[in-house]
Amino acid sequence: METKSPSALELLSHIDQKIQSGNYYDSVHKIKLMTAKDMIEKILSTEF
């Protein structure tokens, strides 16, 4: 069975949507989402 993985930009959009809508369990979960978003953005902005 093949599963479709989201692109990095789709993942960023999804994480941002969860943060903006308040769709997280508690403040620790919000911080984890924000950290993940920041790290993905940093990885994508790094030029190879």
C-alpha cells in the first residue's frame, strides 16, 4: 500500500493552520508545533 507524503510547503501550511486555529492540546504542544515550523523553514531556506 502506497501512502502520499505531504510536501514540505504543505506541511508548513498544515502546522501554521493548527497554530492559528488553536488546534493543539496545550501550551507545550503549541511550542512544539512552532519549533517544528521554525526548523522546517530554516531547513528550506538553507542553500546547498
